[in-house]
Amino acid sequence: MNKPKTALAITHVSFEDLGNLAPILIKNNYQIKYIQAHCDLENLDILVPDLVVILGGPIGVYEEDIYPFLNLELNLISQRIKADLPTLGICLGCQLMAKILGAKVYPGNNGKEMGWFNLDLTDNGLKSSLKYLENTSILQWHGDTFDLPKDATLLASSRQYLNQAFSYGKNILALQFHPEVTVNGLESWFIGNACEISITKGVTVSHLRGDTAKYGQTLQDKASLFWQNWLDSLS
């Protein structure tokens, strides 16, 4: 039997987890370990895991003065990227990657993008694993955005924000959106983000829940194909 591979998931809030990616990793012989960014990064050898996934959270990558652990997190992710080791960033994780690669990350001037929307894949995106998400409604949940890093390949955009996904090197993938979410798991998001939802114009729990019921299952089916293809592509 093949030796199990290791997948390290770095979390910032408990309800933003691996979601529908977890069973795909298990199917592919990965052993999953979760750690919390604010307290578990000291003495971590970030180069050891076969895969590192940096998950989302409600803070900004430019808030190091308020959240000092971000400095260590940025340093560790930078080591992974320099080594071109398999690394995935989702939402905040994507923004951390963009900053490491020298791009500006900042509050978006088109307002918060929260809800289920289709992506516009670039030509490169259509050639990538993201092709399985074409014409699929995806959950967006962010207020910040980023410039495309130098030497990165843009894979997807949305109507509201140009930079939604990029690849870098052979094994680095950054996603602003959330293909990992599950229908049941999003109930925790609605609770954990209750304050943000209540002050965001045009966004309500009932509307989010209705769209989740409408689009969520289709996303699960498409996401499993996307994740499997991406894992197969890793060096």
C-alpha cells in the first residue's frame, strides 16, 4: 500500500474548513491535519507536508499590526511558494499569496462580493482544472481584492472583480472564491458572519440560503471533478 500523503490546512476561523475538498483528499490517500494560524505556526516546518491549503477568514492581509501572526504566516507561505511545493490558497489564502508575490491587496472599490455568481474563465483558465467550474455558480464572500502578481497566470474573473484566480509555477493555485463550501456547512457561515450580513446592502441570510439550496448541489458535483483534476496535475 502506498504511504499516505499529508495535507495541512491552515485555518483562520473554525467554520471555514476544507469542506468538499476533504473527501477528495482522503480518497487520494492524504492524511489531513488542521492547524490554527493564530497559535499553531511557531516551529512549523512548512516544507514537510505534501500539500498545504490556506483557508479563508474575515481579516485583511494588510492588518499585521492588529494580527501579528500574519507576519509569520506570510513568511511560511513564502517558503512554500519559493520551493514551488503544492499549495492552495482560498479567499484570504489567495490574498496572502498575492501579497507574497509582490502584488497589492486592498479593499475593493466595487463593494463586497457576497453570494452565488458565475465565473468568467480566461483562455488559460479553460485549459486548467477550473474548466470543470465553467458555467457553474460559485460562492463569493470577500470585500478585499488584489492586483495580479507578476509572472502569475490569470485563470478567472467575475463581473465585479477582475482577479479571481491565478496559478504560479507548476503547483501553486490561488482562488478568491469558495468552491470548497457545502450546503450544510454554509449554515455555520450564516451564523459566524451574522454581523457582516446584516450590514451588507442587498445581502440577507434567507437569500443566501435560497441560492445555496439552488446552486449548492451542482457545485459539489463540479467541485469534485475540479479538485481531482487539480490533484492529478500536481508535480
